[in-house]
Amino acid sequence: MESSNFANTNVSSNVVKSTYSSRQIVSDEIISINKETHSEALIALTAGFPSDSLTEEEIEAKVVSVVGGIEQINYILIRNHIITKWRDNVSNWVTKDTFVDVIPERFSDLLDSAYHYLLSHGYINFGVALAIKDRILAKPSKGRVIIIGAGLAGLAAARQLMSFGFEAIVLEGRNRAGGRVYTKKMEGGNTVAAADLGGSVLTGTLGNPLGFLAQQLSYTLHKVRDQCPLYRADGKQAQARNLSGCCSWSGIRGFTRGFWCCDD
Ligand SMILES: Cc1cc2nc3c(=O)[nH]c(=O)nc-3n(C[C@H](O)[C@H](O)[C@H](O)COP(=O)(O)OP(=O)(O)OC[C@H]3O[C@@H](n4cnc5c(N)ncnc54)[C@H](O)[C@@H]3O)c2cc1C
């Protein structure tokens, strides 16, 4: 677990506040970014953003000066566009400058607001890609945060805090990181194998942050197939009973996960 000092010069000090500036855009104009507003709204939906309203968290962060109305519509269009742009290549660090050509100057306050909100709340530019790690510098500029538990949540929180310029110290009760994710390596005879004793399946890849980490690490994802045999302790394959009536199948966003009923 990395717990050394990090700071990010590219994350400005107002990132953590993510509050819309008091300068209000007085305009009836709805911004035209591109023709993909519908598909960008669908992508934002997979990140948990409703297509035509703000989340409670955005309202609390005061991303717009007035909730409702044209300013909010424009903010949503810009926010959806930024998310989509980062999702195009999650191994990149998307900068605000990326958008100056497509978002007119008069909407720069909304661009600031949306970009800082998404960055500070971990919707863009997160993970383990080199371009993202490179933004983390050796000396933290902010305070020290102690995180209890080196499971997925603790490790992700530590990394995110480090990218904001905090020093993160992770305290773990066990003698290993990973928490409920644990791959056990086994050797016997001439055979080496590994088995996941905890979390192992990404249930859905659309918007799943673990799916982005897999992309950043260039890991190949394998489908959990319809044919997913279970093995008994003696290494023999368990025989499936008459599957109708006792098994359920669920296809979830590209993944098919089979639940087998076995007679032993
Ligand atoms: C058998 C199994 C199969 C699973 N399969 C899947 C799957 O296929 N797909 C999926 O998405 N999810 C799966 N999950 C769930 C997934 O593993 C968890 O949701 C996820 O790992 C939880 O991460 P976490 O960081 O929130 O908590 P944890 O992984 O539980 O991490 C918490 C960490 O905090 C430490 N800790 C707790 N209290 C203290 C303390 N007081 N001081 C110091 N350290 C402390 C613990 O030791 C632990 O390391 C599975 C879970 C199990 C058990």
C-alpha cells in the first residue's frame, strides 16, 4: 500500500470546494456542444447522474447559482460532455483546456464548476493509469488523513486523497491489503493455480469504476459463461441437476452470470 507523501499541483485548491462562482450567466441561450447530447446523457446516467436534473450532491455543492432553468440545463450538458470525454479514454488525464474550443468563453464559469465538481468528487481522472499517477507529486500540500482498512474502499479513498494533495495513511488490521478481495495462490505437485476467495466478478462494466481500472491496467475481461462448471473438493466436476426450476440466469450489461444447482 502506498502511504507516502503525494501532492497534485494540477488539482487547484478550489477543487475540494467545487462551488460555482457567484458570477451568474445572464443568458437564455442553451449551449450547443455537439449532436451527441442524448448519448452523452446516457453515459452520464451510468455515472449516476439523472439526465434532466442535478443530484442532491451537486445541489449541495452549489454547482449552479440557481437550481432549475437554463443555467442548470447548460451545466448538465457541459457536465455530461466532460464525463463522456474522459470515458473516451480513461487512461488519460482530461484537462479543462480540452474543452475551451467547444465551450464558448461566456460559459467558462459553468465549465469551471462542472470540471471541478467532477474532479473533486472522483467522477473523472481517477484510477491507476500512468497519466493519472504522474499528476501525484511527492510532497503533500494539505493535511494528513488516516484511513482505517485497506480494502477497496480504503485504498481508493487513499489514492483519491493523495491526488488532492493530502498525505494518506492507511491502517489495516490484517497482515495483507485487499480486504474481502483475496486471491489465494496454490501449489501442488507440478501445478500452480490461483483461486479467488472473495470478490472476483465485475457485475456490469458500464460505469463500474473497477471496469475503468481494468481498462487502465489493460486487463482482459472474461465473460462468466453460460457453461460455468463447478468442481467438487476431489477435483471431479459436479453434475448439474435438472436445471429448470432451480436455476436462475441473469444477463447484466454484457455479462451473463449462471447460478448452478448441483446434486452434491
Ligand atoms: C466470498 C465473497 C465473494 C464476493 N464476490 C464479489 C464479486 O464477485 N463481485 C463484487 O463486486 N463483489 C464481491 N464481493 C464483495 C466485495 O468483495 C466487497 O464489496 C468489497 O471487497 C468491499 O470492500 P471494502 O473496502 O468496502 O471492505 P473490505 O474489503 O471488507 O475492507 C475492509 C478492510 O478494513 C479492515 N478493517 C476493518 N476494521 C478495521 C479496524 N478496526 N482496524 C483496522 N482494519 C480494519 C479489514 O480487515 C479489511 O481489510 C464478495 C465478497 C465476498 C466475501
